Amino acid sequence: MELRLENLTKIFTNKTGTDTRAVDDLSITIESGTLVGLLGPSGCGKSTTLFMIAGLLKPTSGKIFFGDDDVTKLAPEKRGIGLVFQNYALYPHMTVYKNIMFPLENMDVPRDEAIARVKEMANLVGIGTMLDRKPAQLSGGQQQRVAIARALVKKPRVLLLDEPLSNLDARLRLQMREEIKRIQRETGITTVFVTHDQEEAMSISDKMVVLNFGVEQQYAAPQIMYNEPANLFVAKFLGNPPINTLEADIKNGYLMINDQKFMKFNVKDGSYMIGMRPEHFRVAEKNSEEKVKVDIKEIFHVGRDTMIHFELNGQNIRALVDSDSVEDNDNTVELTLRRNRIYIFDKDTGKVID
Ligand code: ATP
């Protein structure tokens, strides 16, 4: 089922009359069967967006469509959604079986079919042998699986997950990430996954929406967003270690780094913000004309790669290069990056220019 948000806006007005634009004119189309990660810093409007899709919050303006069906004014229980929250919200006094069965109790599903569906969902999420246990007898990851089975048992049109992994320890998070991806693929259900963890979103999403102050910054596949950020915010938000940024001039068409002509760009002369990811640097070939010589401040060996620290235009820069391309006693090195891995941003708007 395709999920479409059209100019979706939510404004909260507090008692003193000041407005918060929690979600600001958000328009995106989520293709049927895809998993979309909603990502951004705390307070950017992720949960508000999810709650509006669920029908738990009324939009100030804008529309929500499931396929051709305008659900904007529809009650949550009529939308056909499955919801999973970070605290799972399982019923502690009920067995796993009853927890998963619960959403079917008031539906017109024949008893045999309901039982079969509970078993099918329990098997799908890998807890088929634990149906008689109570939630307290399960690990965090198992409880999470029950919550997902319960959300899926009604065969919802859309699955909504609000930070579903944030109560799990690091190892379980990794495991459940893969599980959620697998379950989503097997069921083919259109899914929206809220997280503030960029690595989690990148690893699980078919596409991601990055929000900042309620405004969509970019909507794209993770790898595209990483390699072709639409603006400085997205460039900085994704990546660990983070992208390096520095101010630089374009003079006579050349990007000027450390008073050297580094590379020619088809951008008008002026002062810009430049972004370069640590792992996109390479030690330049001897005969390369597009390189910059830097004084190495520090060298760290980090497994397969070597991290070097140096300055570009007075900014501290980190680069990850091949271990055998620098020696411990090197004082200088000549570096380069592929042209399409050097990002040039407008200093005022942060928008990418090249
Ligand atoms: P987090 O990652 O911290 O959960 P989030 O991205 O999910 O954050 P939201 O919870 O959607 O962010 O909040 C977006 C903005 O709306 C924030 O500035 C928040 O303070 C505000 N907000 C959310 N709910 C309300 C409310 N009921 N009344 C007033 N303001 C609210």
C-alpha cells in the first residue's frame, strides 16, 4: 500500500500562545512495500509525523493517503495500521499467545483463522515456541518480537515503528535490526521506522527522510543521501567519524586550499562551505595535478585504515587513508579526493551547489 503525505503540518500552541511548528509542510510518497526511516535530531518532529499517520494526532493542515484512500479524518482503529512503540506495551498478565491474539478479539475473524494467524505471526518473528510464557519471562528482544507479531496479526496496511530498538542493548539492537528488515521483506508491508540513530536508519531503510525543525531536508536512499547530501545539515548528520567542513574560496574557478589551487569547479567565484568525508581522501598519485600538500599533525592506526590529522584553511581535518600509504615518520603527505566527493555548500542557506 502506497503511503502519501501531502503538505502535512502540525503546529502546537502552548499556553503562552507561542507556536511550535513540529511538522512543517511535509510532502512525501512512500512506495508500496518499502521501509522508510524517519530520521533527525531530538525534537525534529519524527514522532509527531508518525502519530499523525497513526491518527493519534490531528494534523493542523495537510492530508494523509493510504493508496487512494484519504485517511486524514479517519479514526486510528479504522486506518489499518500496526503500531510498535519503544516500550512494547505488552499486557503483563497475558501470555504471549493472548497478547498476539488480542487485536483479533473484536474482529470478525473466524476462530480457526485467528489461531492460525497468531501461530503464523509468532513463527514469522521467531517466538513460536514461547506462546505460553508471560512477557516477564522473555528477554527484551523477545518482547519486541511479540510486539511486532501483535502489530502484524491484523494484517495492517501500514506498519509504524517508533524507536522500537532503543530499549535494547547494543548487540540485540543489531540483531533486531536485521530481524525487522527480514520481517518487513517477508510481509512486504509498507513500513515507517522512526529513529534518531543514523547508523540504524542507514542499515535498515530503503529510503530515509531527514527532518530538522519539522522540515524535510532530504528524502532518498541511504547511500544516495550519504554520497549526495542535499545540504550541509544532512552532510553533517550522516557519517561517523563526521564529515570535515571548512571555509574556502573559489578563485578564477579554482578551489583554493592552503593557498594552493586544488581543483577546478564550474562554480562562480566566492566564499563557500566545503565538506569532505574522512574516508573519501586518498593519497595522491605522484603525477596528479589535483592534490593538496598538508603537514601531518598526528597519525593513528585504526585497524585497516590510518587516520591522519592536519589543517586545511586553518580547520582541523581528519582523513582515513590506506595504512600502507603513509609511514609513521612522514611529515607531509599529498592528498586528493574525487571531484564528486567534494561538496560545495552555500554559506548562508547550506544548500549544496556542486
Ligand atoms: P525525540 O527524538 O526527542 O522523540 P521527535 O523528533 O520525535 O523527538 P517530536 O516529539 O515530534 O520530536 O516533537 C517535535 C516538536 O514538537 C518538539 O519541539 C516538541 O517539543 C514539540 N511537541 C511535541 N508534542 C507536543 C505537544 N503535545 N505540545 C506541545 N509541543 C509538542
